[in-house]
Amino acid sequence: MKRSRILLVVPLFFITTAVVAAAVEPAPLRDKTLLARVAPSINELSARRPDILIADFEGKDYGEWKVTGEAFGSGPAQGAQPGQNQVTGFRGKGLVNSFLGGDKSVGTLTSPAFKIERKYINFRIGGGEHKDKTCMNLLVDGKIVRTATGCNNEALEPASWDVGAFGGITAVIVIVDNESGGWGHINVDQIEQSNSRKGEPPNEGPAKLYQESYRPQFHFSAAKNWLNDPNGLVFYKGEYHLFFQHNPVGLHHGNMTWGHAVSPDMLHWTQLEHAIHPDRLGTIFSGSAVVDWNNTGGFQAGGEKAIVCIYTSAGNTSPESKDQPFTQSIAYSIDCGRTWQKYDNNPVLREVAKDNRDPKVFWHEPTKKWVMALFLSSNRYTLFGSPNLKEWTKLSDIPAFGSDECPDMFELPVDGDAKNTRWVFWGGNNSYLVGRFDGTTFSKEAGPFRFEHSNNYYAAQTYSDIPKEDGRRIQIAWMCNWSGGYPGMPFNQQMSFPSALALRTFPDGLRLCRQPVKEIENLHDKNKTRLFKDLTLRNGDDPLKGISGDLFDIRMTFDPDDATEVAFNLRGTTVTFNAEKNLLLFLGKEVALTPVDGKVSLQILVDRTSIEVFGNDGIVSMSSLFLPSRRDRDISLSVRGGAAKIISLEVHELTSAWNAGKP
């Protein structure tokens, strides 16, 4: 039988990628082989097709776009409209901005019909988050098939619609402003068709509270608006109280009020009503809280002990407090923290130095008095004493050690020995001193030492009144980021995960260590835990291949052996141990981490917007924010150079602490 030969002719535009000629024998197998060889070239060339601009809004008017109402005016805006906050994130000079005349104006802006010729429509969008009211819609046959809203933010963020299902179909875009209340406007720019996705899937309206895309799932964040310093950490009758600096009415710092949340386990928080509100003495700056077990202040009126908050009345920070100084005040609760009463004779400590603030108060049992550590100014701190929380006298000054704001002061056992203790004096920038305290004077023995080596850890405070049978010194910090970092979210800022502190002896002296509280294990998803032991990890190996998610507790002990580098890649962010220099590197920071008996241990907590790294049982810690792509959920582990020995590796995926949206 004659065997025929067929020449496959490839169109000219494929020649740069592949020219294929082949005999067909057997035909079915050969055809599949040819298609497999040609298909990648076709896909690659398709992806390279040029983008199609729908609108960049750089003209004096909207061209063929049709305008109704008053919100959009006769042409594109050139940035912010009169009376509007700064608008950012648009391209070029012009954009759609329906704030013309303020939020009260309404209208629509409709594109001419166009054919969908690419897989994605990319655009930039900002403004209000009102589903169906401040939005951009894609219509096919008069029906909305895709929609996007702003995120209550004047920054335009890149977003993409997947429109592959509508290829070849005619569509129109309608930009809608039908909301006349707060955030009643929409900002849009740079709409184009492309075969490459250039943004996240867009916001389609408000997500369920605590289920938002960038909401931390086991780090505390306020339900809405700005948050900063943790305040008044106190434990009473099975509840951890977390007060915090909060702006009740905005996403940025201001109007400081004490927010309040409680939890039975430091995982599941319930946000209560605000505890302490601004008054004629000022807005409410940072401070602390204690349980007055002996009723020294005389506030107790029944069976419940009084919880007393000591805070700074920040004078001259509001119209009501004009010309008032910074002073220290108290408020108390006799119903387990559900309602609060300010002391009638506030302030209890008048101005000592300009802008003195952030009182940390604790009970000193040997001398039977309350002690207050107060930041004065210019790296100066002073101690005060009181028998009743109402009347304070100066005790002594703390030697300057290059820190300021938010003091803390506490006693810890050395290496767990309750008979051998030292006191730690802590400053807001994570520097600390180690010494002794006799009830009047803090005597420094060592320090200052740098405790935290990250970008986002500030104003840390520890809990008072933890039961003796527990015995832990538990710390929470503000994971500060003044520039924000939660695009489109109804909240701004978060707390660190609670950690337990210990004072341990090392060759160069006493040092603080911190590790996540053990309660994190209550969030381990038992069905999504991977355990590895005694692995040899070589270049190119990845035991975590195929694991993806956004919430993890990862624990690893390893011997670097011949490897020069051991690195985790966590949703696009690397945590690296450099074995040549004994350095831990993470988000632009580095810190020395020396192997112990040839081994390094790491614990890494990954939340949706933060990574916290703890090395060698907490002798070093690095807590930083990050903003991964929502599409990148992969994690990996790799080495460079020679092989490393993985002694143990635990990868625990975590469940959300928010209980399907219940705060």
C-alpha cells in the first residue's frame, strides 16, 4: 500500500514561532502531535495581540459617550473636583469623576457600542462603594453582565473583567452615579480590551462584614474606620479586653476615641460600643487599664470589681478642648466593661511636660501602690505613684534610652524561674531596658536592646491581671502603616497577633523573646495539615508544591548543612535564611539569626495582609504587612547551593476566626 505524505502549511504570521512539516503516519497520532506543537504558538501570539483602547478620557469632552444628569459634567475631570479630597491612581491628566457639584449630583455616562475582541476589559476605578448606584456596568443585549464599584476610596485601583465568554458580541459600558449621600460618586479611567489581565477582579459592592478580600482573618481589626495603638489590655472574669485608638467616623487618624472589643481566647473578638469619648479636656489618647481588686479608688458599688482605664486627655486636639493641655484622666466600669463612667474630678494628673501622654499603670504589691509610667517628651519617661488611682506623686525618672511614646513596664522570671526575676521597661519603638525595680526607682542593668526587626510593629502593650495559674505576659502591638494598605476596605489598620514574652539567658546576657500564643492552634484546620520529617531538600525540590491558601501557621526546624540559602515563598513574598551570613531576610529587613546546635527553627504566621516571622523560639521576630495578589495563593520552599536537612516541617492551614462573618 502506498503511504501518502502531507505537508502542513503554516500561515506566514506563525513562521516567527514555528514552521512545521511532517509525514502523517499514523494519521491520528501525527495530527495530535502537530496540534500540540502548534497550539502553544497560537496561544502565545493571541496573547500578544495589541490592546484595544476603549477610552482614556484625555480629551476636552467625552466624544461619542453620552451624558445624562449633572454629575459627569461636559467632559473629563483633571484630577479632584472642587471640595474633593486628593484623587490618585488615574493615568494621564484626565479621568471620569462624578463629584462635580459634590456627592449630591447624579447622572450616567454611556459609551458607544463596541465589539468585544479580547479576553479582558481592564480599567481603573475608585470612588463610592454603592452597589447599583456608584458603579460601572457592562451591558450585552441591554442586560448587565459585569459590574464594578469603587471602594470608598479616592485612589483608583486597577481591575479587570473576564469577558472571554462574550467574544465577538457587541456591548456598551455605562458609568452610573445614582447616589446623593456619602461617597456618592464614581471615578473611572483607562478602559481597554486586552488578552492580559492587568488588575484584580473588581469590587461588585460591599462584601459581608469581616469577609472582605483584605480583611485579616485572625489578627484583630476594627469593624470599620481607622485604628491605631492598643490600649487598656486587661483580663477580667474570662474575658480579654482590647481597647484601641479609634476614629469612629473616618478611615484616617483623627477624632481619637477608645474602641473596645472582648474575647474569650484572643482569637474570636466581639466589638462593643465605644468605651471613652472625647470631652472638654480633649480627645482620648493612649493609656492602660487595671482591675482594682482592693477597691482602692472607691468605685466598686456591688459584686463586680471596678475596671479602671487610665488615659491621656489630649487637649487642644478638638474644638471643644481648645487651649487645654495634655493631662491624664480615668474612667471606670462596674459591669464587666459594658458601660463606662468618667471620674468627676478628672484630670487626675495635670500637665507635667508639653504633650505628656500614654500612661501605663500597674499595681506594685510589695509597696502596696499603683505605679504609672508616663512619656514626657524627647525620649524622657517618668514614674509616678498613687494609693488610689486618683492622686499621683512623682517617684523617679527613667534613664533616656532613645525611645519615645507608649511605655510599658513589667516583671518577668528569668528562664522561667519565679525566684529570679527582672523588670523590663519598654518604649513605643520596640527598644527595652532590663533591670530591677524597688517600687520607687528602676535601676538599669542592661540595654537598650532592639526587640522587633520589622516594618510594622509599634506601641506594643501587655495584658494586666492575667491569672497567676496562666502566668503569661501577653503582648499586642499596632501593625502600623500610616499610608494605609487595605484598598477598598471599610477599615484601616490592624493589630499584631498576641504573643507571649519570656526573658531568657544567652551568651551575651538576658534578652526578651516572643512567640505566638498557643491559642493559634485552635484555628488549625485538621483536614489541611501537612507534616514532614527528616527530608533532604535539594536544589529544585519543593515539598510544598500544590499547597495554596491565604491563612497559615508554618513551623520548621532545619539544619542548613551545605545550603547557602533556605527560602519560603509565601504568596509572592519571600522569607529567607542566608546560611552563609546567618541572616534572616524579610521584606527589605534583615536580622542576625545564629543556628543553635547547628539548627534553625522558624514559625511563620500568614494572614491575608500580614506575615509574622519568629526565629529560634522568638529570639528574633519580624512582623510586617504585605498586600498579595488575590490570585496568588501558592506557597513554596526551596534551597540554593547544596542540600539542607529538614528535621521537621508543619504546614497548618488555618480557619477564619470570624465565624462566617459574626464579629
